Amino acid sequence: MISVKKFILATLFLVILLLFACQTNKNDLVFVGDGENWSSKVSVNQTNGDETYQIQINYKGYNKQDIETFTYYVETKSNGVIDFGENNATLNIEGIYQRDLPISNSPSTSIKDELVIKVEWNGKSEDFTLINE
């Protein structure tokens, strides 16, 4: 009877150990902000020693069809850790640009960081700050 209890206890210990070993170290940060003509959200996903990014940019105006392409650039306001952009980006029919970015870094973005986005379109330019939600 004692060996059955030891076996059950050992099995339970191993299951708990495996559950902790399989747990991922994950942290998601979401930075949002608004300008006069645009709004944006940048998601920073930190998982197991890797940091990846997703961006969504929304045009707030009514004439979405007048914007064939636009350019954007995002960077961290203080430490320059995040630094990416794209030329010739296009909006969908709802006036939204959304993309998972093919870049990754070691986790270095923090909840206290602020991002700055600059959007250029049709000879106009706008920049605004994104803060963590």
C-alpha cells in the first residue's frame, strides 16, 4: 500500500513539474495613440526571449479612396529600441492597414516606453505618440 502511495505521489510531482516546465514566459504590451487624421495600435509580444510586433493604422478621414499609398515610421521615443516602417503601404476598404511585422528582437520594450509614429500621405505628414494601454 505504501509503494502505491509513493507511486501516486511521484506521478503527481512529475505532472506538476511538467506543467511548470511547459509554461511559456509571455508578456504582451499594447501601445495606442491618435492624431488628427490617423490612429494606430502597436502590439509588442514578448514570448520566451523573443519580441515580435504587430501594427494597425487607421485613417480617420472620409476619402479613403484618395490615399493610394502612404509611408509610416515607428520608433521608441526615448531609447530607440523599436525602429521600423514601410513605404508604399496601402489601406483596405475600411481604411485600415494591419500587419504582423517580420522582425524580432530580444525583449527590451517596457510598459513605460512611448512610441512615436510618423505617417506621410498625399504630400501631408502627421506624427503622434503611442502610449501603453
